Amino acid sequence: MTEIIVGLQGQPPANSIKGMPFLAGQSNVAACAKHFVGDGGTTNGIDENNTVSSFKRLVNTHMTPYFDAIEKGVSTIMISYSSWNGVKMHTNRFLISHVLKKQLGFKIGKLLTE
């Protein structure tokens, strides 16, 4: 599914740094990976609800698409309205600052909210 990133943003130059957001020109648009993270695993599938899981399950089940999207140079990531173990994603410093920015390396792209 992440192949659409290059289709939207354009092909990065061969010598570009892997994972660096890239937009080829005025006829291209920035791709956005939505909704970081756990949005599809909320209790009873209720929109904007709580995802109850261990960190390991959150990573292995819900975070894997973001690994590939960041590697392909996605320009933006939208943070989910949902919560993880009772903490709203918009305020989850651990998942946004430590995991997304430091561990996954999404430092240059833009974070969005709904």
C-alpha cells in the first residue's frame, strides 16, 4: 500500500537519503500516513475510542505500516483521535516524541491533527 507514496510525491533522486521526505514538484502532492497509531484496534471498533494493548502488540499489529511509509519518505503523518491504554494519542509524548520521531526517525516530515 505504501507504493502510493512515490505515486503522489514523485520519485526521489537515486542519491537521496532513505526516509527523507521528498516532493518532486508542483504537480505532486504530499502523502499522509493516517492515523498514528492503533486507530483500527479500538475497543469494539468504536471511532475515536481506546486501543487497549501491550506496547509489543501495538508495534507488531498497528505500527508496521508506518515503518515502510517512513522509509519511503512519506511527507506527513496524521495523529489519531483515539487513545492507547487511556492516553489520548495527541498527548502521548512517548509514542510521538520517542517512538515516532526518535526510534522510527520521522524527524523532518510534518505531523498533522484532524
